[in-house]
Amino acid sequence: MASIELENVGLVFRVRRQRRIPLKEYVLQRMFRSSINPIVEVRSLQNVSLRIGEGERVGIIGHNGAGKSTLLKVLAGVYPPTSGRRTVEGAISSVFDFALGFEPHASGRENIRYRGYLQGETPRSIRAKLDSIIEFSELGEFIDTPVRFYSAGMRLRLGFSIATAIEPEILLVDECLSAGDLAFRKKAQQRMRETMDRARLIVMVSHDLEVIRGFCGRVIWMEQGRIRQDGLAADVIEAYWSSSGKSRPASDAGTLPPRAA
Amino acid sequence: MAAIQEQLAAIWKLRYFWLSLVRMDLQTRYRQSWLGIGWSLLHPIAMTVVLCTVFHKLFGLDLREYAPSILAGLCFWNYLTTITTQGCQCLLRGEPYIRQYPCPIAIYPLRVALGGMFHLLVALAVVIVLKWCLTGFGNPLALFSLIPALVLLFVFGWALAVLAGFANACFPDTQHLCTVALQILFYTTPIIYPAAMLHARGLGWIVTWNPLAACLALIREPILAGRVASLHDLGLVAATATAAFGAAIVTLLRLQRTIVFRL
């Protein structure tokens, strides 16, 4: 049974006001006890409690800085909670930033292997998927070119193709359905839908409410690091629209999510 | 103990990932060089030629003994400086992965230590061939004692890379401070001069209690003198490697979950 549970989770970033502090300065500060570069605490998440069970497709919405991506990274285990408890059952696959995490001097083909291994693939399993990943990325002969020569769009296509070739149990997705140009975006959305169909539990973050409505049955609305509302996608999105002081697009009216949790 | 076992299992699970990164580092380094792997040996060999010429003239040292000794010393020193400087960068280099995949942080220093050990092995093979060509081996069986010595050096190197990586993630001037420290250590370790010179001038304690000098003895004694290094040297290296390993494990257990906030 795949599940994720957070109990009263809080996350506080402790950052220096100016920059990372050199060792020499740190020692001097310790000696004289007068800090010219104090630590500032940023409360990114506060008292977040939720339980996501097997089969659920959950969207996370909210304004910039509301804590959506931070919450997703806490769910993924990238950020450890500074308070509260996180319990996960099942293997997590996360898709946060397709363009990140490439080895620039290695070719696209080699990077497929590195990313695949990081996602738990073996040489045999990645060999079986290699051709389909290359084909989907549309990189053609450039697949054997070092990634440092790729454009941003090429990196994005390659990253997306690798990330969605996995067999996920728990899939966490952050703002990634706008990958590439228009033609690739359509293909990417179809591919993402297939990946999601294979996953047993999905949590996705997006500013695109249409995408959230299309993919998710349950929506969590984040505001200033707290859960403002958690419920059926249609209800929460409606409330979010109302609170923003905007009227919904006509195409939204009466639309029901295609997939209920 | 359970936490360490869990980490080891996770590291093993990701073995294809970090092994492929080590392979890529080696390929990238030599891909565009017609000298290939010989390129990494060019620097210590050139230094050996220069130092042999100068020290032979100044102190009348026997080149057949001195040349393999200094080459072995420089190869070990290359290992140490590579581990320290690349170790400082290892977590920053792994940042894109750390920010996306919660995998054991220990794999990033492992990447550095494995790459460094590969170069050390190649360099030691050259030292062995050089020694064999110049004077031959009195006791080739002593070379087997290099195996535990290299295991200890690998453990020490990995631990050093862990400590350097975490220190540099917390304090950005770590690499600069390491460079200064290494420069001081270079002259207080018998790399370019024979240890006997210090003993003769009443400074033998610098060599006797210097763990880096003991590391050198573990490499030099079997290759150059055809005998196993002394128990004192072996004990000193083992104690240093154990202390560094312990410090690295404590650092990993205490900081690896929160290091992402420092990157």
C-alpha cells in the first residue's frame, strides 16, 4: 500500500542574512560574540498534517511562495522536517526540474544512464528503455553530443523523456507539464498521463489550474506555509478562484475532474 | 548501527550510479588527450626529473634510489591533494542531484576517492616498473603488503573527502585553507627529501609522528626497500584512518539530512 503521511510538519530555513560565512569570520564571531551577519529564520511550512493514500491523485496549488514546492520536497524526503513527522510507504520517484542534474561533459546517451541509475534502474533495464527514451526526446544524432552543447529546450526534452520512462510507485511532480515547445508539450502531457496512470499515488504542484483539474481528484491549497484548504478538486479550485478576486474562465464552469481519487 | 547498515544498503543500491560517475570523470579527463592516462603522470614525472637533477647536484644523492622514492612521494601527494581539493567541491558538484533525489550523501565523496585511488594505482605501477628497471627487486613478496596499505589509504581518502565536502559546504573558504595547510604539510613530510636528513639534524620527530610520513612509508618500504613497513607506521596510519573514518561517519549521521539547506 503506497501512502504518505505528514503529522504537524514544520520546516524552518536558517539562512545568513548576507551570505555563507567564511570559517575565519565564524571563529572571530565565536570569540567576540558579536554577530555582524545574523541567522534569519524563514518558516516555510507550519503545522502541515495530511494523509495521502493508495490511488489518490493530489494537486497542490497556491500563490508564489506559499510553500507548494517546499511541501513536495518534504514529501520526497529532500528536505527533512524541522518538526513533526513524515511517514512514507512505497518507493518515491520525483520529477522536480528536468533541466537540472545533467553531467555537462557527458553525452545525452550517457546522461540517460546516469539519471536512470539514480532512479533505481539497472544496466539491463536502462538498455531496454534507451531507444524509446532517445526517440521520445527527438534528439536524433545529437544524443551522442555532450550535453553542454544542448539548448535549454533540448535539455528539457531529454530530462522529461528520462523522468517519465520510470515505473513509479509514488510520483511527485513539480510544474513540469509545460516542457518544451507546443508540439512537444502535447506529447509530454500525454506521456505524463500514461506515467501517472502507472503510478499508485501522485502528488503534483502546478500553477495551471486546468492541468490540476484534469489530473487530480483532490487538491490542497497552500497559503503562507500552511494548508488553507484540502478537499475535492472542484471545491478547492472554486474557493481559490474566489479568494483571488477573479472570476473563473467560462470553460471552467461545471467541469468535473475526469479522475476521482 | 542500524542507521549505518541502512546507509550502506542505500549506497549499494545506487552502485551503478556512482560507479558510472567515476567512469565518466576518468573518461572526461582523458578523452581529449592523446597521451591519455599518461597525462596525469606527466606532472609527477616532470617534477621528479627536475628534483633529481637539482638534488643530485646539491647533495650527491644516488639517482637510482632517489628517483623512484621521489616519484612515489609525489604520486601519494597528488592523491592527497586531489582528494582534498575535489573533496571540497564534491557536495557542491552533487548539488543538482542532492536537491532532487534523497540519496546517501556518502556517494559524492566516494566518487572522488575512487577516482583518486585509480590514479594512485596507475602511478604506483609506474613507480614499480621504474624501480625494477633501475635496481630490480630484492623481495617482490613485500609488494603484497601494498594491498592493506592501499585499503587504509582509500578509507582515509574517502573520510577526508567527506570532511572536506561538508566543511566547504558550511564555510566557503575551506578550500583555500586546505591549500595553505597542504603547502605546509608538503614541506614537513619527507616527499622530496629523504627522511634520514631530518633524523640526522635532530628533527626526526617530525617524521616519526607525522601520519602522512607513515602513509609514505607504507608505500615506499615494500617497493623501494623490499620489506614490509614497520608496525609503528602501520599503526599510525591505521589510527589516523580510523579517526578520520569515525569523524566522517559522525559528520554524515549528524549533518547529511540538513546539508541540503547549506548548498
